[in-house]
Amino acid sequence: MGKMRTQSVRWRAAAVLASVLLVGGVAACGNSDTGGGGSKDDGKITMGFSQVGAESGWRTANTTSIKESATAAGIELKFDDAQQKQENQIKAIRNYIQQKVDVIAFSPVVESGWDTVLKEAKDAGIPVILTDRSVDSADKSLYKTFLGSDFVKEGRLAGEWLVEQKKTASGPVNIVELQGNTGAAPANDRKKGFGEAIAANPNLKIIASQPGDFTRAGGKQVMEQFLKANKQIDVLFAHNDDMGLGALEAITAAGKVPGKDITIITVDAVKDGMQALADGKFNFIAECSPLLGPQLMDLAKKVKAGETVPARIETEETTFTTEQAKEALPNRKY
């Protein structure tokens, strides 16, 4: 009996040792995975995307492009709407890190205040792609690339068109400006580009500039204030179509003719804005394309595969006058 008991103990000890070795081998295989964020590398890419919000027609088209492109590319998309709040985006990004997604992409609400959470993503081995809007982080290693527009160029194109239109003006030309969200990259950059361009003509003066938050309601409200506070307004520069469309309501309610009494320049070229341009209510639009989805999914695949991508990728865009808007509208996708 003693001998049998000894053999039984030895057998159980060997079985336990084998189990330990088996578990250890599985754990070692699991730790050898090099997929983004340490997730299982089954060939499927999971992207966490945090969107600014749904403040405009442009943003809606941008969201649709991203969702449809993810489906077409076979990428699993975890989508979050930040509702224009930076704290919501930071929370979403941290959730994506915890979920060990392969790639994080987001359109920052504002430019500043991202270094801490971006470092958390970097430490977790998850590549980050910035879309539409950039950040002002000094450490460029915190994100792989930026995909979007040159906002300074958009503002400059708007200003250059105005300089050409008003080159024969002998007196002051009073301009009011509807800015986007305070601290947002497109608001900062479009203002900068426009200001630099109109400096070529000393008659062009910005007499009032205030945020309208990229919304129609904001554009209408601020334009109403501009009209009450300023006896003579010759030009409106709106940082996006939606604010310009809101301003149209205020201008019309004040008994003025948009596009004639007040020259209106906007940025985006969404369908409603293009229709206003074709109708002569707007005078000029600098395009900013929201259809970034296909390029974003292509970039996600490349960074997941460890490929080197350019630090900045700009979308190709143009400008529109009334006649050009009439030609483009029938085939407009957004």
C-alpha cells in the first residue's frame, strides 16, 4: 500500500507540473502578440474613433464617410460622439486604450491639452491618427500622422478673393467675422490665413470677430449682434457654411439682401452652402472636404502593419464662385 500511495503522489505531482507548463506556454504565446495595444492579432483591425460632434452638415458628412469606409474596408469601428467637449474625447480615448483597440483616430475639439492622454496611448502601443483637426503638441511622436485640410490656406484663399473683388474700393470696407469654436484648429488657422491675405489692402478692416461655434444657431445669433452694433457691414467672413446659413436669416430679417448688400464668404462647400452660393446669397466658398473616410482606413491598415506614413497628408480641395457652384451641385456628394 505504501508503494502504491507513493506512486499515486508522484503521478499527481507530474500532472500538476504538466498543467503548469502548459499554462505557462499558453501565456508566453499570448505575450508574444505584437498587434496594436496587445490585442489578439487575428488580422481584424479595430479602430476607436472620437468625433467632435454633429454641429454641422460638414460634420455629419464626415461621420457618414468614416462609418461607411470602415465597413467597406472590413475594419471594426468603435465610434464616439464627443458633443463638442474635450473631456468627453479624453474619456473616449482612455476607454479605447482599455479596450486595446488596434488604432485610435480622432478629430480634436481644440488644439491644446492632449499630451497626457496621447502619451498613455503611445505607452500602450496604440498608434494615433489625427483627422480633420490637429493638436499643438510639441512631441510629434505622440501621433503617427495628420489627415485633413490646410485651414490657413482656406482662410487665405477667402481673403485673396476678397482683395481681388475690392481692389478698386476707395474707402473702408467693413468686415465682420464668424469664428468657429474658441481654440479649435480651423478657427485659429482660418482667421490667421484670412487676416494675412486682406492685409494686402489697407481698406479692408475686420470691425468685429466673434465665435459662432460652427452652428447655424450660433451664426444667426452672433450676426444679429453684429447688425445691431455696426451701422455699416460690407462683408461677412464665416468660418463654415452653417454659420453663414444662420447669418443669412439674420441679414434677411434686418431688411438687407445677402450676397448684395453684404458680401458673404464661407468655408466648407456642403450642399446647403453650395445652393446658397448658386442662388447668389453667398458670393464665394473655399472648399473643405469631409470625405476623409477612405484615406483614414487606408492609413489605419498601414500604421497597424508598422509601415511608415507621411507626418501630414492634405486633402485636395478647390474654391467656388456662383457659376462654379451651379455646375458642381448636380454631382455633389455632400
